[in-house]
Amino acid sequence: MSRKTALRIRMLSNELNRKVTEVLKEEEEPSSAIQMRVLNFIHRRNNGNEPIYQKDIEQEFDIRRSTATGILQRLEKRELIERTSCKEDNRLKAIFLTPSGQHQVKENISKLENFDKLLIQGISEDELATFFRLLDKLSENSKNIEINKEGRRDA
């Protein structure tokens, strides 16, 4: 029996992405999923008192400079982030969350924690442990598969 494991994982991923977008939906001007991920990334790095720059966002999300610029401009316009010139190099702008941005991130974290609790409802700790072990194995197997030009696995 063909179980189509990769397809099922992809379908679940799409379903979860849609649900997370619904959970994080805002009333006024909605943020895109990438804007929310960028805000969360800035939050994580700023909490470690690390300065963050546009190039860090470009690398983290594997996006082009123009895409990162557009995202940051929208976040700045909505007063969720601010950019300040660096003392060492005026061309570089460090990115920080504003109080409004910090509030938004905390709200998102709370919403996502609640979503996660609902998602695992009725699943035991043992089942979750097994699930995560299986995910790790699937990920490792995926990394070890060599695909040739014909789309077939090399022996």
C-alpha cells in the first residue's frame, strides 16, 4: 500500500500554515506571514541584545534585498520596528522592535501557544515523543537521499 508520506506531510503543512494565518489575522491592517516571521526573528535576536541588520534578515529568510526592504518599510510604516544608524558605520541601520512591535510579538506568541495546545489535544506525551522521534528520522532520511538527474534515488 502506497502511503505517500511526503504528500501527506505537505498537505498537513499547508493546512497548518492556513490555520496559523487565521490565528494571527489582525483586525486593522493585516500582516503577512513573512512580516510576522520577521518580527519574531527580530524579537529573538533583540532579546539577546544582538543588533540585527537587514542583511541578517535576508540571510535568515533567504530573500532578496528588495524583498527585505519592502517588508521592513511596511513594518516601519506601521511603527512596529525602528531603524537607527550605527555609530561604527552610518550606512548600517540596526533594527529594533518598537513597544508596539513588542506587543504584537507577545500577542502572536500567546496566540500560537494556544493554537499548539489545541492542536495536540487528546494526544498523550508518549505519542508526542514518538511523533517527534519519527519527524527527526524522516528529516534525517530526507537529507540522506541522493536524487539523480532522472529523478531516481542513487544506490
